[in-house]
Amino acid sequence: MSTVIPDVNGISVGILGGTGDQGKGLARRFALAGNPVLIGSRDAGRAREAAQAIGGPVSGADNATVAAEADVVIVAIPWEGHRATLESLRAELAGKIVVDCVNPLGFDKQGAYALPVEEGSAAQQAAAVLPDSRVVAAFHHVSAVLLLDPEVAEVELDVLVLGDDREATDLVQALAGRIAGVRGVYGGRLRNAHQVEALTANLISINRRYKAHAGFRVTDV
Ligand SMILES: NC(=O)c1ccc[n+]([C@@H]2O[C@H](COP(=O)([O-])OP(=O)(O)OC[C@H]3O[C@@H](n4cnc5c(N)ncnc54)[C@H](OP(=O)(O)O)[C@@H]3O)[C@@H](O)[C@H]2O)c1
């Protein structure tokens, strides 16, 4: 299948909750690829500190400023804060591609397990809360540890990209491909995001059993 890969050179990437490991890891990799990154936080000072620690074309601001200013916005906050944070940023995120990587998981003595979500998945909750945004689901299975590790030149995995807006999923696939070693692969409509989010619980089990930072590859594509 031949597709035209969108040019994502130079588009700015905002990250809500970008002070956490997942946000900092993604910020580091996009900055290495030359994309300007805006780290968001509930506290602008904390965001600026995180941005400074990463270096490169990375700046920090409060989540609302980042949501308003970035070209594409990644949601990298814990599931507990998901709905309330997005509800508070509805106006800033209107018209934008919003990339949800949130995995609604619980943890007990047996390890990680998928939590039930009223809307079906975190990504579908985002779409319900943000009717004027173009919600895409991606980056659920990347390891923040590998993203942050300066010894890891290439992060070997495929990123499944899901959504109902083909132009938006194409762009996010291209964005995933900015991370060395990563390939973005279309993974279906948003209604199929639940099992991709839930699969992270299996990945965590794999990581614990094999003491690894495992990822998935899609074959024959
Ligand atoms: N860690 C991974 O390897 C990984 C991989 C794939 C996907 N994910 C997903 O990415 C998301 C972030 O993961 P993480 O490990 O980076 O999480 P985290 O460190 O626990 O949280 C990220 C940031 O979110 C903000 N935050 C915390 N509680 C919040 C709340 N109630 N409301 C709004 N903001 C809040 C905090 O930033 P401020 O205090 O600065 O606002 C925090 O630094 C999760 O949903 C996770 O499922 C993680």
C-alpha cells in the first residue's frame, strides 16, 4: 500500500502532564528529532524545570497554555485525572489533534489489570469530552524507561495509532516515526482502543516475568 507520509518536520508537540516519565521520555525523543516540544504541567514552574532538564527545543508552561499553543497535543496524565483535565481544556483543545496515550489500569497483588471505562476506553472518553477535537489514540506501549535512556539510540517497537479521522491518524503515524526505531502503524477506529489500552496490562506482565522493557511489532506490514 502506498501512502503519502505527512510532513511533520517542525510541528510543535505539546504534552499535558509532561513532567511525568512518559511525557519527559516522549519530549526527549521528539526534541532529538528536532520538533519543538512544550511540556505542560499543573504548575508552570515544574514544567519549566522539566524542560530545562531535557534540553534542546523544549519549553515548559501550564497545561492550558500548552494546549492552546502546540500544534499537536499528547495527553500523558494518569487515568485518575483524565476526564477532569480534558474537561478543563475543552476550549484550548478545540480543532486540535489530541493524542491520548492513557492506559486505565489497576494494580493488585496479581499485577496490572484493565479497568472498566464507561465510554469504552480512555480515548473514547477523550472524544466524548472533546467533541471539537480530533482525538487519536497512540503511544500506549512505549516504555518511558527506554525513551529516557541516553544509552538507547533506537526504541524498537511499532506504535499502534487509532482514530476515526484518517488525516489525523496519518499525521500521528508520521509523528511516531520521528522517534528513532519506532514505526507508526494504523490500528483501527477509536472504538477499538479499549483492547490496545488493556493490552498494556499484558505488556507489564511480560516486563515483570522477563525483566524487560518489551514492545510489540506488527509483522507483514
Ligand atoms: N510510564 C510509562 O512507561 C507509560 C507508557 C505508556 C503510557 N503511559 C501512560 O501515560 C500516562 C502518564 O504516565 P506517567 O508514568 O508519566 O504518569 P505520572 O508520572 O504519574 O503522571 C504524569 C504527570 O501527570 C500530572 N498529574 C498527576 N496527577 C494528575 C491529576 N490527577 N490530574 C492532572 N494531572 C496530573 C503530573 O504532572 P504535574 O504535577 O506537573 O501537573 C505528573 O507528573 C499514564 O496515563 C500512563 O498510563 C505511561
